Amino acid sequence: MSREQKLSELFDPDAKPYALEGVRVVEISNTNFVAQIAAAILCELGAHVIKIEPPGGDPARYVTPYGVLIEGVGIPYYIENRCKEIVTLDFEKDRERIIQLISQADIVIDGMKPGELDRLGIGYRQLRVLNPKVIYLSISPFGSFGEFAEKFSNVPYSDLTAQAYNGYPTLIGNPYLQDEAHQTPLRAGIWVATIMAGVQAAISALVSLYWRELSGEGQFIDIAINEVLSAVHLVPYIVGFFFEKPRGKYGLIDYILYPFGYYKTADGYVAIATPTDADFRALLKILRLWKIEPDWRYGIDRISDDVERIKELDEKVRQAVARYKTSELIAKVIRRGVLYKKVPLLRSLERHIGSPVVVELYPISRVVEEKHWYIRRSLKVVTIGDKKVVIPSSPFKFSAVRVKT
């Protein structure tokens, strides 16, 4: 049996226990996609997740690109709720049933407006009396306390606003377009605040489960969606401190590590990174730019708050990369690495000789055609209604645990 076959068997999801098997989760979210993602992650790890929806269903069912619905439901809803048990209950008529479900839960995910469930008599204050060990995960735009939490309590959550309140869109832009017309803030192309907050919420729930194992105590967790990115994109704050001015729109000109971006080749795009000075010098040799090495030799030469200066180097690298086809450039990098690995003396000096990272940039159409991701079960084809749809599968790969998909 080959190494690949052995590893494939080791990570086969069949006949292995779920990591969170026996953990009960109740989700009450109502279009709060962060809460849905957090619950989905716990569900993938084996928890039994019951999603309570109001009569008529969660409005999130109908959020879908181009109005495409399958059996009356949008595809994103299938993905975000694929392994949950969905129940429809009225908060007033079915109050006792809801209380029964949440009082028996290990984790309750509250994605409603802060204080809404408390007003209905089923919030953390009431629930902890019935179940002192409950982990209550509240997810809202500004959290459950603080000036903004009160001031903007009626402002609905959206990824657009979550990015806006973090200043994130002001960091995105092309440094080559400096005129006023091109200084408009840009949002990230994916729901980065939503996804990151969902991951952070799931992590906090897992940590709380571990804490409960140690202490026997449940707790209240307060996740503010609009502040998560502040904790994640740390470097702009640090750069502002050291340079004594706001971090500007550097785009693909990284302000700490250069090169570190995407570059157009003769027939496509590549991603290029040079983590060390040796890697950078190796790139200059590959691109036949060695004559500029004295001016940019060390990292300190390439770390600057002066965008115009870095653009001088960037333009030279871009012109050089554009002369090669993607496969040709990658092959040159690989040949260099293979050469030094074959020669014992050179292999011992590999760290000092350097080797840049150069990989092809895939368009989404290429990704969904790549067999590799299906072999790893990162993507899967499922039948929804009468349509076959490619959806992302669980990112978790465990040798001793399987996940729900």
C-alpha cells in the first residue's frame, strides 16, 4: 500500500466517533449568519444541533444569489444548515417546548437581538436557574454591553457593516490608483467578518466545554461581530504606531514582507512570497534582476511606509515576472530547489541560499475542476432537489475522529 493510500485510509471519515458526540446544541438565530456558521461547525464536529425557526421558517432560507431557489430554499441555507435538525416553533404558543429544549442543551446559541430572549423569559438569566452548566453563546453586532450595544441595538447585522466598523475597507485598494476617485473604501470579496466571527464563536464554545469539564461550571459568552476583525487584523494598528500615521492602501505591496502578492505572468497569475532575505535574493537571480540586489538586499530595505519607494521595486519585479509563462516560472523555482537538495554540501546551505515561494493563482472555475480537493473531500458534489451542486465540505481532517458532512 502506498503512502498516499495509507494516509487516505487513516483519514477516512467512516467508522470513527464524532468528537462532540453527545453534546447538545440549540440554535436560535433568525438570519444571524454568524450564529448559523458557529452552530454548523459544532455540528460538523459531531454535536447534535437543533435549530429553532419561527413559523414560516428562518428568512435566511431565501437569501440566495440571483434568486435561485431549490425546493423553495436558497443554496447557502443548505450549506450553513446541512447537518442540523430543523424544528419550527412559535415563541409564544410553543414556549414550554422551547424551554424544554434549551434547558436540556449543553450549548445555547442566541443570535437574536440582545435581550430579546431574556424579554421572552428564555434568556441566560432564566436558563442558568434551570441548567447551571449551560454554555450560553450570545452573538450580536456590538455585544450585550457597552455604549454601541445600547445605541445601535436596533441596527441589524450585516457583513458590510461589520467590516465598516473595523476600518477594514479603508485598508483595501490599489496603491497605483492614488487619485481621489479611486480612494473609495472597498469591502472584502467574501463575508470575512461573518466567517471569522463564526469561527471565533465556535472556538469560544469549545473552550467553554473544556472549562466545564475542569470546573463543572457553565458560562455566558458574549461575541460582538463588529469587533472580531479588530482582534484579527492586528498589524495595521502596529504599523500605525511605528510609522506614526495610518496604514494606507498598500494593496499587493506588502508593508512588512516584500514580495508578498499576486503577479501577472505571460498567461495567468502567480502568488510570490519571499519570507527571508535569502529567498528574496534567490528570486532576483531567477528573474535576472541581480543588478538591483544592493539597493534591496535586506528586509529593512523593503519595509517602508513610503509606498512610492516600494513601487520602484514592485514595478521591476512585475515587468520581470510578465516575461515568463506561469508553468515556466514555477519550473525554474522547482529546478533551483531540486538542485540544492541533490548536492549534500548545497543542501546544508539551503536555508542561506534561499528559495522563493511561487505558486499558480487558481480561478474558482479551476478550483472546482481540481480532483485533488475531491480526493481530500474538501469539495463534494451533492444532489439538492433535482440539481447536482458543488459545495464545500468540512475542513476538518482527523485521524481518530470523523465529522458530519
